[in-house]
Amino acid sequence: MPADTPKAITTAAALGLTVIGVSGITAAMTVVAADERIYPNPIPSKPPSAEVVAAGMVRLRWIALFYGLDAIMDVIVGSLRGVGYNILPMLVTLMGSCASRLIWLSTVFRLPAYHRIEMVYIVYPLSWALTATTHLICYFFVSRKVDRELRAHEAELAARMEESPEEADS
């Protein structure tokens, strides 16, 4: 493992989050641009249907505005996989993005007061935030562990160098 691996992971994650930030700004601008007060019929439909446009706008407002959370989650997952942790992000994603949505739909959505399409759409940003937060916690612990392992490996190599410089190269 190269000596600058933790720094490379942090740099890659920072670059990924920067790209996500730009994407989030773009998504927010899309939502603003699709505002029906600015552009009365943002989603062309044949024949024009007020219900279709209204449903599309509701979905656009809930999903597009928060889609950056999904991207943040994906960057953190990629960082974890990049250091060899594949099962952990898979399980966290299954529980956070899949199971939490199913639980939401089978509990909260069934309540008459919450039985609206908005309640289906709101579960996406909630599950993304939950999953991204859990991945971030995992990333914190994994990066600390990888850093400790790297330092131990470097100390072992330094000890070998002191004992016998010829053997340390092998």
C-alpha cells in the first residue's frame, strides 16, 4: 500500500464532493427553471394535461432538488470500496436505501394523513440522507483503521531497514 494512500483517498473524496456540489447547484437551478410561475408548461405532454404537469413538478421538486445526496452517498461508497471494503457499503446501502423505503411505505405511507404521492417522493431524500450519513460514519472508522494499518506497515518496514537494509528491499 503506497504511503500516500489515505491522502489520495481524502483527495479523491474531496474532488468527488466538489463535483457533487456543482451537480447539486445545477439540480437546484433546474428546479427553479422548471417553476411553473416562470415557465407555465415545463413538461410537454400530448395532449397537455394539467394533472401530468402537476405530478411531474411534484416529483421534480422532491427528487431533483435532493439528488446530490445520492451522489454524496455514491462517492463515499466508492471510497470505501477503493480501500477494499466491499461488503460493508453494500449492506449499508441495502438497509438504508432499500429497506428503509419499504418500511416507510408499509408504515408511514399507509396512514391516511400521509397517503399522498409526496410521501412516496420524500422517502428518497430521507433514505439518501440516512444512507449517506451511515456511509460517512463507516468511512470515518475505516479510514482510521486503514491509517493505523499503514502506519504499522511503515513501522515494520523501518524496523527491517534498521536490522538489514538488504532484506527490507525484498
